[in-house]
Amino acid sequence: MSEENWIEVGSTDSIEEEDLIRFDHQDKTFCVYKLTDGFYATDGICTHEAVHLEDGLVMDDEIECPMHQGIFNIKSGEALSPPACEDLKTYPVKVDNDKIFIKID
Amino acid sequence: MKNNIIILGGGQAGIYAAREIRQNDSKSNIKILGEENLLPYERPPLSKDFLLDKKKEEDLYFHSIDVLKNENIEFENISINKVDFENKKLFAKNDNVYSYDSLLISTGSENKKLTLDNNLKNDIYYLRNLEEAKKIKEIISNKNKITIIGGGFIGLEIASSLSQLQKKVIVIEIGNQLMGRIIPKQIADLVQNTHIEHGNEIILNKQIEKITKKNGIYEILLNDNSLIETDFIIAGIGSTPTVKLFENTNLKLDNGIVTNQFCETSIKDVYAAGDVSNFYHPFYERNMRLESYQHAQNHGICAGKNIAGVKTEYTSIPWMWSDQFNLNLQLTGMCDEYDEIIERGNDINNGVIYFFLKNNKIRGACGVGIIGKVGRDIRITSKLTEKDTIVDKQILSDQNLKLNKLIQK
């Protein structure tokens, strides 16, 4: 695991619990979440239609798309409810000195 | 026990029912009979991304044939013209006979047609299925001035797409607001402004007296004697449930097939789901018929569970959306029974929502905003409605306060 793939997202207090922030890096966009047991990251765009999940609802480890209500598990990326049927890609997250990093492949 | 389960209607409710039955019942034969020679597909993009060429036909299918094969769900393209509920048989136009133990009717709904007293019937286009969308897409490529009759969801979505294709668009609506059947006037007016800003002409409160054709150009005469010249006409004036097949049977019909909260009809072992069903909603304590994506899906799933023997009440709070230009409009619950209206936000860029309350509880809400801006709040509203929560009106009306604070865990 090379160090340079860990990208700094921001400080840990930039996200409220049970919420998310959008993070853009180069030509990719992500969602970074704070759940009760830590931080998680997924692709930013819903797999159903090209809508950003940043305005979606985070609840009980799930993110729900604001446009058509597809639901994904934030930790596994699994598509849980139609119309979404393709899983959402997830990314490793670490916290170092109150800063959040995600590992982009 | 192995049963023969037939699903009559190859749309969204039908496919979701079939897959749900299979999840709960690995043995029974499941067969979908569809009138269109296509696997079940998504209709919402037809008026939007399909017309705009952002989605192709192959992007519309819910599932590939492989998914159906893997789950041992048969799909047959056939038109049924007679039903014998007593002997549990369906008769096809080609003399095929299908016997069932359980039947799900998911025949959907069909477009109301304009009544015209001349022979221009075939000149007016409607949009419900893929074939119609393809035809419209092909014809409009060389038309410039297009008139939409009917200012409902479908008409306005088409108007939005045509405007994006640089067409001159006129929308004629008989009522005094757009989307008047279900959308509150406050929201409809915001959507209307957006259409006008993009150059679409919106004509309200006008009836069509006559349509004539001269040298390939149509003339639409309105009841105030004004005349509109147009190259092409599309009508979207509502729909009716597809029940003709059952009109002379014992199946109870009243604005669709009457069903209870378990998707059961008046005839044993016969179920109905989706647009065609006028179902009892336990939360609102009344029957209703809905035509929406979420309903077709969830009602189909609920019917599937009940057919497979997993008794399940349908309690889903209604939800629907419409995408026009860069706006996403969403509606949850029912906005027609209220004693108080609360407004959240006043700028379409951040989203505007109207909540309809009765006895301090939300019965429904409708919002519109730039894509993505109202979805989360509308979703939380559905949850608050479902849980019959007494809401803090201060939080509802202040966009700086998060609505999820209202959810009691």
C-alpha cells in the first residue's frame, strides 16, 4: 500500500455524525461519511442515474439517493433498494491527527 | 407446493412482483404475459433522457433476459382477450390458453385521447411506451414549433426536453395552473416560471375548440377565439386504468381494480398492483390509485409477497418526482387534506418545500429545487408522515435547521 494514494479530505470535525461531505479529487468525486463508529467513503455518483449523493439522506449506515431513492450500504457499497441495482464503490478511510484520508486506487 | 402463477402485464409492477415471488418461492412456475414485445423497461426516461438522446433503448431495461432466466421467470409476448376467473384461465388472441392458480393483474394504465370531430386522430401523438417515444423522436427532428396539450407531468417533461432541443414550445392547459391534479399551486407556479424563462409559452385556462390542418400546418382554435399555428401536436391529458378485459366479469372495478391493503381483489387468488389498482391505504384510510415509479415498484413487490404467502400490508407513503430542465420536483404523501401549510425556503436554488399538516402532523409535502436540493428533506418528510410524528413547525420552516432532528429514534 503506497503512501501517496492516501488523499487528505479534511478535518474530522468537518462532518457531522450521520452526515456526509462531498470530496472532489482530480476528475473524480466522492462522498465521505461520519457514522457512529467512524468514517467511510464511497463514489459520489449514484449508480442508477448520474446524480451526486452529496444531498442524499444518511441513516442507519445507509445512503439514499436524493433523486430516485436508491439505497446503498455505506460500509459495503451494496445496492439495497431499487431502482439502484449496481453496487457503489467504497474506499478505505483512515484518520491521522484529526485529519481524514481516503485511499484512491 | 408448485403453483402456476401468471402475471398479466409486463411493466414495472409485474417484473418486481415476479422477482419477489421467486425470492420467497423457489418452486412455482412464474410467467409474465406482456403485450409489448419488450422486456420490462423504465418509462420515466422516455420523456426526458431518451428524447434527449442521453439514454438509449438498451439503458431502459430493468433486468436482462439472463436475470429472468437465472430466476426461472418466463416472459411471453402475448395479447390476452378473454379471462375466465371461475375456471382460472386466460385466453389469448392466438387461441393459446393459460391456466393459473394465482393471477396478478398489472396491466397499468393507458392514455386518455382527445375527442376530435374530424379525422385528425392519427395526427395527435401521445407518449407512454417506447414505440411512441421512438416515433416522436424521429418526427420532431424536422419540426420546429410544437404544441403540447395538457400541462401535467408528462406534457411538461416533454416541453422541457423539446426546449432543450431548441424547439419553440407551447403548452395549453385547461386548468388555472400546471399539474393541477396533484401539485399545489405554489410549486406549480415556480415550475411555470422556469418554463417561461427557457422560452416556453404556457397558456392556462383555455379549452380547445377545434384543430384543423392546412398545408401540413395545424391550426388550434381556442375558446377565446385565439388561433395557434403549430407543426406538431403531442397530447398528455391523463390516463385511465387498463381494465377493458375485465369489464364484463365479476371483478370489482371502480376507477381501476378495487384491491385491499394486501393487493387482493374481489376474486380469490386474483391480485392487482400498480397503476391499474385502486387500493386501500391503511394510513390514509381510503382507497387511492397512483401512477408513479415508486408505487409500481413497491406495490408489485408487496403483491409478490402476498402471492407467495407472506402476508404483507401495503403502507408505503406515496412518493413521486418529475424532472424538468434543471429542476427536480418531488411529492410525498397526500397534499389534499390539511388545516395548515408551512413553507420551507423561498429560493429555488436551495429548494422550496410546502408541508401540508393536519392536527400538527404532516400528511403530505411538495417541493421543487435545482436537482438534488429537495430529495433529502422530502425523504425525511415521508418518514415523519409514516410515523405520524407531531412536528416542530419552527424546524419545518427554517431551512437552516435540519429536518432529521425531527425523527424520533
